[in-house]
Amino acid sequence: MSSVAVIGDIDTVTGFKIGGVKKGFIVEKDEDAKNALNELIETDISIIIITEKIADNIREHINKKIGSDVLPMIIEIPDKFGSSDRDVDPMGELIKRVIGVEMVK
Amino acid sequence: MVQETIEGINPTRMELLNLKNREKLAVKGHSLLKEKRDALIMEFFNILDRVKGSRENVERILQEAYDDLTAAQVRMGDLAVQKAALSVKESVDVNIDSRSIMGVVVPVVESKIESKTLVDRGYGFSDTSVKLDEAAKKFEEAIKLVIELGEIEKTIYLLAAEIEATKRRVNALEHIMIPKLENTVKSIEMRLQEMERETFVQLKMIKSSIQSKS
């Protein structure tokens, strides 16, 4: 049994707290987000929910820490201002690279 | 086309046998890897069906949840919402198991999210708005979907990485290793035949010189 944690801005964390996820890290600076992530990886948290904006800012750090490990799972979600406009949809890009043609959407 | 061969191999029969064995092994490995790649891609397609639209779904529900939360904040004030949030009980519990798809370990998440009634949530009613209840319900729903999405995306990510690695190996075997081995085998065979002819000619010459002396 392991649990879920959230890293995000104050509204996201409050929202998830209401939903029943008690471990929330309110971060504003990238440095805080990195520290929170490191702390969470050391404990046995298996799912980390993180807002897209923060994840984009510390992308390199995440890739370095997680790599291709199965756990913990990092899930990126949009914050209350909607999803960030990305030039490329990473999942679509990945699928295109693997299959060779665009499949979904 | 440049016929690439493996360098530093002596044209002997022993080496020829070794190389032929290696070639056989490479061909076998190539066909096995190809099968693995095809099986992985089939699994990948199965999971693609599940991911279709699920991200949009999560984003839509989250957006609704955020809207309700904002409404609650407007009615009750930021602090009151945070206070209420603090008194909500932890209710999300996940059990992570793993499953192996052609040797790729992927997570299987079993989430236990109790659907709660108003009373179970733990905050008081006197100073909270009904919007907060709605937001809580939406967030509970959203969390479930988010975890599901995470599982699917992680699986896709892991499978994709494995497919890429397998593809690279298949291609390396098909386009570099096997042709190289074939060429080397051919060149050694040719070299051995050449040597045979040389010896034959030498023997003929020796024979004729012996005959002419006697």
C-alpha cells in the first residue's frame, strides 16, 4: 500500500486535498519543486501528481530522477488555468516516432 | 556497394565454421527479435485504444472541478476553503502491482477510492458552501481518472522505449551484422578456394619438374 502526493500551486493542492489526497506540496519556485520531488522519491510515494507548468520548468530534473523507472509514477495535469500550450503533444510525438504514422487524434 | 567484412579474421577452416555458426545465431536472433517487436507493437495498439480521449476526459473533469473550487472560494473565502480542505480525511489509497508484457515491466494500479458521503468528508457544514461539496465530488472523480491515465501513459511510455530499443537491434542485425557475417564467410570461402587452386598448381609443377628430371 502506498499513497499519492500532489505538487502544485495552492489551488491545485487545495482541490486535491478536498478530494482526499492529503500529501500536498505547495510550491512556487522551481527550487522548491525540485526539493519536494526529491523528498517524495525518497519516501515510498508511488504516484506523484504534478501540474504541467511546474513539470515543464523542472523537466530535466524529472527526467534525471525518474528516467525509465517504473515507480514512482509522475502524472502531469493541467492547473486551473487550463493546460499549457505546448508546441508538441509529447504522447502523440512518442506514438508517431514508434509506429511511424500518426494514430490517435 | 562496399562489401564490409569483419576485420582481423584469418581465412582458415576453423574460422569459417565459427563464422557460419555465428551467422546462424544472428539470423535466429533476428527472427526472434522481429517477433518480439511485432508482439510489442500489437500490445501497444491495444493500449492506444485505451488512451484515446482519456486525457481530454481528465482535462475536462479537472476543469469542472477547478471551476467549482473557484466558486466555493468566492462564496466562502480562500482561507475557509483551505481550512475545510485540512479537515478532509485521506481517502486515496493505491495498490501498485506490476505486469510483464514481453519482458517489459509495466505498473498495474489498483486504486481504492472510497466514494464518500457528505458526512464522511470531515468538514463542518455550518461554514461551508454547497459548491464545496460539488468541488469535492468532482475532485474525487478526477483523482480516480488521473491515476488511471497515469497508469496508461506510463505503460505506453515504457512500451515505446522497449519498442524503440528492439527496433534498433533488429535493424542493426538485419542491415549490419548479418551482411557483414555473410560477406566474411564468402570472402573466406573464396580465399580457401584460391589457396586450393594454388596448391594444385604447385603440385602440378612439382610433378612435371620431377618427371623431366628422371
